[in-house]
Amino acid sequence: MTASPDHRRDGLLAALADIVADATDGELAAADLLAAAATPFVALGIGSLAQLRLVDAVETRFEVFLDLDGDGDFLRSLATLADHLLADHGVA
């Protein structure tokens, strides 16, 4: 039996929240990131260096390539990153 799309997204959001917490050197807790999943990273104080560490960690963990040459809209928030990984990379 496979997990429902909502369950897969929730699990991915939790994994990404842990990765973002690590990328910010613990300045933001995973639980707080989950509660603010739709809040833009910039509004949460996540700077460009933390975003680059996030991209590197996501690429390593999920074995994907995140193209930063485009608009980078997928890095707007935790929710947009999760949706991008699900829709464009088949991460589950």
C-alpha cells in the first residue's frame, strides 16, 4: 500500500524542515519551520548562504539537481521547495 499524496508531502516537509534547521545552524527549529511552511525564507531570516547550504543538502539527500540558473522560485519557502521536489523530481 502506498502513502497518500498528503502523507508523502507531510513527510517531505518534515525532512526538509530538519535540513533547513541544519542549514541555519539551528537558528530556526524544525517545528517552527513546519508551522511556518508557507512563509518566505527571507521573512524567516534565512539568508543566501543558508539557502546555498540548503540546496547542497537537498541535492545530496534526495540525489537531485536544483537548477539555480532559473527563477529559483522553488526556494521561496519550505512549502514551495517540497512541492517542487514532489512535482519536478518525483521525490516522495
